[in-house]
Amino acid sequence: MQKILRTDVKDLVQYEKVRDEMRRRLIALKRARRVAVGDRLTFLFENRDTVLFQIQEMIRTERMVDEARICEEIGINNELIPGERELSATMFIEVDEPGRVREVLDRLQGIDRGEHVYFQTGERFRVTGVFESGRSKEDKISAVHYVKFPFSEAARDAFLGLRVPVELVVDHPRYKERTKIEGETRQRLIQDLTAASIH
């Protein structure tokens, strides 16, 4: 999947002219790319469109006009775009009750290490998520994580075969949930897995 180039990013004035339309399109797009696993975890599967929107929104929020800062923002967010035979997601730990944030986060300590988050594709293939480092410490965990799922060629081919069931699984000592990946969501992820990797 092609990375975002500086020429893809609009300046503040240009972006304001198209923002409403872009937001409407992205809300619909994200609906099929968002996967809840249980009541505490949501995965938003990223692609070029979601990342470009995030960059534009950050530039707008921060009122960025400095070229170096804009290029830095593009570089940071480009890491979210999946590579060849790869899915990429932002994982959110959902806590609706402000008084329970620390309690919920503490229960999920270590979820970003080991093999707690994975795709199960049929009976044969397990694709374990690889989390970005630096989002947690021994005694503290962030509510937002970035995770990539690197597929072997055989695992990807199994995912593409619609007769094979696919689940997104979280198997943590204090949180065990799984969600089937089907319908439009599966079609979107198939598009990601078959997109050519262009750097």
C-alpha cells in the first residue's frame, strides 16, 4: 500500500474546503473497518485513507504551517499504513466510566506483549499481532496501541478464501474474547492484504 506523500496533503485552506465531504466518507469507511472484541477492546484497521485523514486532522488541530513539522507528521503516521501481506490497526481500550480507567488498564497489563492478540484463520493459521513498543511500562499501560499483523503467504491465501472462517482473538489472562471477521469488514481487510506494497 502506497505511503502518504507530501503532495497528497492539503494545506489548511484547501483542507477546510473539502473537510466535511472527507469526514462523511471516512465515517462510512471506518464503520466497516472497526472491530469490537468484547466490550473493552476496539480495533480500527488502518489504510491509506484513514491515515491521510488523521494527518489532515492533526495539521488542522495544531494549525501546522511549518514544512518540517508537516513532513514529520506524515512520517510518523505512515508507519500505520500496512505493508505487503500485512494488516495494521489502532487498538483502543474502551473505558466509559472515568472512575474505572486505571482499574481497567491495570487488568490489561501485558496485552501488548507475547501472543495475546491474533487472527485465527481456519484451524491452521494463527497470525500474532506485533505491537509498537513504548506504549506501556511495567506498571502502566496506554489506552491506545498500534499493532500490525504480518501474514505469511499461506496464511494470507487462507484469509482470502472466503470459505475459511476468520476470527480476531484476544487471549489474555484477564480478558478472553473473540470476534468473527465477515461481511464487508472481511472484504475491506482482503483489499488491504492484496494491496501492493509501494514505499
